[in-house]
Amino acid sequence: MSPVFSHGSLRLYLLSLLAESPKHGYELIQALSDRFGGTYSPSAGTIYPRLAKLEEEGLVTKTVDGRKTVYSITDAGRAELAARENELGAIEEEVTDSVRRLADEVRAGVDDAMRALRAELASAAREASRDSTRVNPRQQARQEAADAGRDSRAAAAAAVREAEAAVNEFRQSIRTDLRTRAARGTLPAEVVPFLTEELNLLYRRFAEALDRP
């Protein structure tokens, strides 16, 4: 964010706010925020050291009201404001320019954020479009078999691709589960012999199905 007050301007502006009425620190921060339309709100670390300096110079006094410290302008403070009236007018112009500049920065930030959001949405839309065009291998094989119609060779080739897709899918699932359990140290010793036996049994049944008329 661009600088709001030039050197020494905030000190004089605080005096002008206290000339309107006594205020505690939060009220001064809120008053500045209101003057800037919410685009600028000084921190306590910005305000309180300047108030302490003004108190040291005898331009403000402070009183404790419960848990709040209320600052009031002194006669010396009003005299300084009167002596520097021209400077205060220039500071008011600074504030007006700062409000306009900060508003422009906020708008630019919003525009940048909207452009980034639109880019992200466009990217997501392109990704969704690509995903919608990706065909599952098994679905593709079924579609090819349907398109082949009475062409038995084309239908058989499509069936082989569907079977290969199913086998690869099964193989990948088994491989992932085995590696995950092995990495965790929770792979039972009997799992591999069991898997081998079941695969052999499945292959025998598969071979018998191939030989059926």
C-alpha cells in the first residue's frame, strides 16, 4: 500500500481530530478509518507513539477513564494548530488524494483477483472438458464391439481389449494394495500363497471357459 501521510503530517492531523473532541486511542484509529472510507486504518503502533510525543511536547494531555486513556488537546496544541492552519489545509488535500489513490489500489486489487478467478475457472472448465472426452478403456472396448456388429473378428478384437483392460485394472488394484500393506508392515504372510492359489484356480476356470463350444 502506498504511504498515506507525509512526514509529520499524521502528528498534526491527530491534533486536529483531538481539537474536535477528546478521544481515546481506538476512537482516533476509527476516526482516521472513517475519513479514509475504510481504505486505511492505522495500527496502534502508529498512533500511540505519536500521542506520547505530543504529550511530551505539552500539546495534549491524557486522563484515565476506567480502562481507557482519553487524550485531550491543550491550549498549546490549539495554538500550534492555529499557527499551522495552512499546513493543515494541505494535509486535508493530502487525505483527499490518499483516499482516491487507495481506492484505486483497492479496485486494482479486486480487478486482479477477479482476473485470477476467471483464469482459474477457465482452466477448470478446460480440464473438465478434457475429462469428459476421456473414455474408459473398458467402455471404449464395449463401444467398439457394438459398432463392429456382425463382424466377428472386430468384435473379438474389441473383446480382447476389454479383457486386457479388466486384467490391468485388477492387476493395478492388487499391486497397490500389496505395496500399501507392505509399506505399513501389515501384510499377512499367508496373503501371497492365497493369492497365488486363487489365481491358478481362476486361470483353470478361464481355460475351461475358452474350450466350451
